[in-house]
Amino acid sequence: MKKPFNLAIRDFLHGRLWLRMHTPFPTEEITDQIENGHIELIRGINTKPSFMNQKQHFCNRCENENQSLFTTFDCAKCEGPCTYCRKCLKMGRVSSCTELIIWSGEKPVYPTNHILAWQGTLTPHQQQASEELTNSQEKQTSHLIYAVCGSGKTEILFPPIHKLLTEGKRICIAAPRVDVILELEPRLRTAFPDTKIEALYGGAKPTMEASQLVLATTHQLYRFRHAFDAVFVDEADAFPYKADETLQKAVRKALKPDAPAHYVTATPTDKLLSTMKRSGSVSTINRRYHGHPLPVPTYESLWNYEKQIRKGRLPEKLRRWTEQRLSKKEPFLIFFHHIGLMEESRPLFQLLHPHIQSVHASHPDRKEYVQALRNRELPGLLTTTILERGITIPNIQVAVVGAEQQIFDKGALIQIGGRVGRSVEFPTGDFTMFHDGITYAMDDAKNEIMRLNKGGILK
Amino acid sequence: MNCLLCEQRLASTPSWQSLFAIEKTLLICEDCSKSFERVDIEERGDILHHVKSLYTYNEAMREFLHQYKFLQDVALSEVFADELKNVLLNKLKWKNAVIVPIPMHIDKKIERTFSQIDELLNAANVPYEDLLIKTNTEVMGEKTREERLSMRPLFSIKQGTVINKTTYILVDDIYTTGTTLRHAATVLLEAGAERVEAVTLIRAER
């Protein structure tokens, strides 16, 4: 006769790969469930001998196999050589003597009553892409939504997500950037008011519920295994996802076997595009949902801008551009390639308006500043490429300082320009590339934008 | 190789040293190593005759310690290995001294899986002797100054060890009020040590 068990443990641990020592439950309850066979124990690190007496380590949480990211030391707990993974260290160390646990008992049943409260209607293009995505999901094949910035990509996902939810499926929307998750969360909560939704990112507390719709940064997927019937990767070409193989593996690991991953982006990498053409299907949209063209960038030379800023002088053209925005009361974003340069120029911008602020990836007030810009409490923000995508602010105007820098590749520039003119009320706006010499990436981005505006199909 | 702290790729330029594999491999990037502030503060007193601290407790150091001790990133023991080694070997050169790491309570050590000071010394590759035992599990960081100053002895000498009339050099990660080091020094002096000095990686303001 089986003892009744705490359903919260099941709901929490289903599909989740967790450190045994760090669950939100009493350790005795976890031990009971392990003895009952409801929880599977997994070694933190697998080690197998390799040639020449070398050892080959494998992290069972993040599936890291890069041997330079393992460290072996003399462990006081297991009293022997112990290896830990540095790749996923920040989520709590996983070592040879660490145990991971996952629910292996009876699965939770997810509700099938879900309301799609979104009031808008899809354009014919969106509608078509949405249906194609649903078809792919039914065939269990991967799908790529390749759609220009501001074409309403999130809305395209609503009908397929709703359908999956009503089938009692569990799904995940993943994005490489926390900003994208923060932007998506309120929209999805409004669209699916009856659904248990959970947003996971570094620093977010996991809820104890059986969340059926999970929003997560791709890093957080290290903590899932065979959990989802579909994963939608938003902004699939963003750093660090496109460069980090373990993140791509994490998406596959988080999916149930045979369940498909879908991708959504305005600027797919050539690799993603060719893979999807070969082994999946692709929907393309080259018009914004409001039908207006994408803003075409203007080039403005800003010779020796770096030197000028370092000398405490705001280059003339940049000052004029900013003053124009301020006098018209238009919110603006100015992108920099380097945090140091941005921080040096901030006091210069603050002479024009004391409330101009700057944000970068590890800025403590990053969330608050973006929200303040949205609420029109700040006139504008200086930013690194972290805000290049995922954010929508009506009437935002955009400038890039140092558009010739390597970090601003074609994809990044198209994304940055894609912030402009997204709303129906303000479908146009200014997109200026201040440069110290024109690069191929700038021309490629400009040409692609013009080609799309002429109604050209995406390649 | 990537930087152990910020994961940024370490730029490597080909050189003759690297060809003959005698080049020192970098562990952290230039930006990260610049963020630590080397000060070499030296203080003298009665119980502790001499304390040398290498770095200030700035934001970068706070993060370093967090990653090393609380995220248990043992690999970081290597980051300051050369600096510690230089300072400690310099001391050993002049005196017939014994290096003694400040120990952790055994329960605490098992919980952390390693002793952070021992690992620093292992990485620095200097000889040391574990002569002290931590007798309770109290944590300095959680105490006020008054509480720290009025505590019962924190350490005892390991059974079966003989303390000679010589110099002992205590090693700890961080020196704040000095309570820990003074407790350890007192025990050693009472057991017959001639002189007790200390080297700490960090000097923190109270």
C-alpha cells in the first residue's frame, strides 16, 4: 500500500532536474519519495575513462562536455577526488558527489480549460504563419517563423499555444535574453488569464505550482529534462544562444523525446535557416502588422567620436540628434558598443537632460530604467546591445554610436532598427547610424531593410 | 581558455614562450585582474607581531570570494596563487618559520567540501602544517564587533603536535577586525610559539 504523498513535490519536480540538497521541501519527504520510487536519483557528473589515463566528464544537468570547464579537487564530503562542472556553477554547484533528482512517479495531469483572452485579430500573413506552425506541431516537426521586426511574432504564437494548452500539453517559451522574458510575461498573463504561468530567469523564485506554460531564459532550461511537448525559442539568433552549444542541447533536453522545438526570429543565422529548410518548415512574413515599411537607416559620419567623448566633448551631430528628440519629447535609445565609452558619455548627455540614464547587462537598475522609459519618466536611455531586441516602446527613436563596430553585425543592426515604429499610432521614426566609416554589415542591413520594404521576399 | 571570473575568452598571442610551453597560462583576463586593488597593508601589534594583507575588499574581491566560497568554485584557488606564493616564500627565506592555515570547523568543511585556505596554499604550492582545530561553528561575518571581541577561544592545538620556539605564519583569506587571527595567535603563543605573524589575502574595512 502506497503512502499518500505531497502533490506539491510531484508538481515541482516533474520534468525538473534539481539538486537534492536544495529543494524547497523537507529532506525527509524527498527521501521518502526516493524510497517509494517516485523520484529518480541521478549522479551529478558522469566520469568515464578515456585514452592515456585521461578521464572524460559529463555534467548531467547542463550536459557540458567541454573538459576545460571541469575542475577536480580533493573533496571533504566524499573524501576523494571529486569533479564539478563550472559551466552551470551559478545554479548551485554540481559535482561527482552531488545528487540530482527528478520526478519519475505518476505524472501530473494538466487542465484543458484555457481561455485565449487576446482581443486582436491576426493579419492574413500572421494567420497563415500561425496555421503553418500548428501544422508543424501536429506533425512533430520543427518550425521557423522568419518575420520582420514588428510583424507581431508573439501574437502568431497565441493560437498554437492555446491549442496545445487545451490538449493538456505543457509548453515553454524560451529566449536567450532576460529582457525578452520580462517583456513577454505580462503579455502572456493577459492573453492566458486562466493558465498557470511561470517565468524563470536568474534571480526569479520558482513557484511551487504545476506551471503549464513556462517562460524561461535558455539558461534555465538546464534545469529541465523531458518536460515539454513543445519549446518555442524566441529570438533564436541572439547571443549567447547562437554561440553556445550547451544552450542548444538544453532545449533538446528540456523537450520530451520526439517533441519539436520551434524558432522565432527576424534575423535567423544562415545555419538555422538552412537547417530548418532541410529538416523543418519555414513561414516568412516581410510586412509589419500595421503595413508600414521598416524604417530605413540614415548614415551620419561621426569621425573620431571615441576620442571626442573621452576628451569630455559630445560630438556635434550626436548632440543635435539628442536635442531634437528632447525638444520633440520623443523617447530614445542610443546604442553603444562598449560599456566604458557609454559610461564616459553619460555625464555629457546628462548636461542636455539630467534624467538620461544608461543600462548594460549587469546594471542593477536595468529593469527599472526600461520601465521608466516606457512610462515616459526618463527621456531616453543609453544602452549596450542588450536592448537590441524584444522591447517595444511606442514612438521610440534610435541611434547607434559606432555602427562600424564589429559587435553591430547585420542581424544586430536590423534588430536595433526594428525597435522603431512598431505601434500603429507611431508607425515611423528615426533610425540613425553614427559611424566612423561604413562597414559591409551596415550596408547589408540597409539593403535588406530596403529590399523587404519593396515587398521582396526573404531569401 | 576563458577567464575564470567573467568567462570572457582569453586572447592568446603566439610567442616563443608558448612554443616551448614555458609560458605562464593566464587564468583571468586583464580587465578582471585590473579590478583587484593591491595595497600590501602591513600592521604590527602585540599578539600578532606582523600582519600583511595583499588586497582591498572592493566589489571585485567581494564577488571573487562569493564565487570561491559560496558557489564553491575551487578552481579560483589558483587566481592569487603566484601573489601568495611570493609573499610567503619571501617570509620563509629569512626565518625558520611554519605556515599555519586558519582552519574551518570540520562540519563546515564537509558542508563546503573544501577548506578555502588550505586550497589557496595548495595552489600556491608552499609547505604548510595544519596545527589548529576550530572548536566551534560560529561565523565571524555574522557577528557584531562587540560579540567578536568577547568570544570564548575559537581554536585549539591539534592533539599530538608540538609547538616549537619559532615563528608561525598564520594565513587567512580576509582580515576585518582581526579577532580570528588574534584567537589563533594567542593559542599558539600560549603553547610556546616565539612569534606569530599573519598573511591575509584581503584587508577589509569594518
